[in-house]
Amino acid sequence: MSRAATGEGTLVVLDIDGTLLDTPHLPAWRRGLARVLGDHAPDRSAEISVEQYHRHVAGRPRQVGAAAALGIAGLDPTPELVEELAVVKQELFLEQAEETVLFPDARDFLDAAAREGTPVAFCTASRNAGELLAKRLPGLDGGDWLLDRLHQSLGPHGHYGDVPRPEALRRVARAWNWSPDRCVLVDDALSGVLAGQEVGMRPVLLDRFGLGVAAPGCPVVATLDELRPLPGGLRLPVA
Ligand SMILES: [Mg+2]
């Protein structure tokens, strides 16, 4: 595969859920949906496929994900149902969240980035992801350095609240005083990649499940092992 370095002075913006952390969001959505359907539409199926999850739910704010999940089950996503599902899903997610681990390739990538001094930053649409990641970084070689970079990326609250994804990406770039067109975004969700393109970042789609999702002009990798952290950026495949 031909490869190109991003050159000096590239900020590497890493999505957290699904890119670095193997977070149990999909099981929580499935169980949450089953519970809501049990109360309101017991004849419907709560099955959300991996593909449906990545196409319509992953990487979105919780309410948007809840509306999509209800739609997948064939239910009208009224504000009351959306809120109910969002709350139930969050409860179930938090029950399971302590089991969250870094993907092995993410661990290797972050170790290499810390070794090389790669300018990495972090971005998430979730209120929990930053905290979950913060608990797992100290186990890495460059844990303190990575923790500092996580805190600078997400700000004093550790998350951006429910802002749309493009705005979250703009805030990360601003937190580092870099213009978005000098940032590379690595994200496992198509919605994240499209948001990156919208704000002028150069995205790389991490297709861990081989879903064959593609965005024009966006390189796709199956694992973070295909990306090499460099002192000034990242070596990445050509789209
Ligand atoms: Mg993600």
C-alpha cells in the first residue's frame, strides 16, 4: 500500500469510543431498547446489528442515538421515548463501563505516540469517554504525558457536553491553537469522519468491523497498526 506522511506540524486528533476504547455501548443500547420496548411495544425486536449501530448510532450524542435506535425498532421517536431510552441506556452503560479496556492496537499506538512525541489530541461526543480513558492511560509508558494531553483536549469538565460533533472538533483544534486544516482525525464512525471533513480536518476512518463504510477522499484502515506515529504527525495510507 502506498503511504504518505502528514508532514511536520500535524495534530493527530483521536476519537475515543470505539477507536481507543472498547466501550460496551452497543450491548447497553440493545439491553436499553429491549427494556423500553418491553414497556411500550413488546411485539418489536430490540436487535440492533453491528452495521446499524455503526451507521446510525455510534459517535452521535445520546439523544440522537436513542432516536435512531427507536427508529431501527420501527417506533416513532417521540421526545418522551427518546428521553426514556437515553436514560435507561446510560444507566446500563455505567453498570458495565468499568469493564472497558483499551483495544490492544490502541495501547500500542499510544505507547508509540508517547515515545515519538507525536502531537496527539483527543475528541469525543460522549460525556463518559474522557474519564474512562483517563483511568486507563496511567498503565501506559507515556501515561502522564498522555493524561496531560487528554485534559488539555477536553477542557476543565472532561467533556464538551452535547455539542454537535463538528463543534466538538473545532473546540479540540482551538484548545491546541491549531487550525483544523492542520489536523488529522482518526475516527471509527462515519459520522465522525464526515464531521471532520465538514470542519476541514483530514480524516482517517478506522473500520474495525470490516463494514466497508467509505467516505470520498478518506483513507480507511482496519486497525491502528496501519498508522505510524511520527514526531511531527502520522504516516497514513493514501485514500
Ligand atoms: Mg467512536
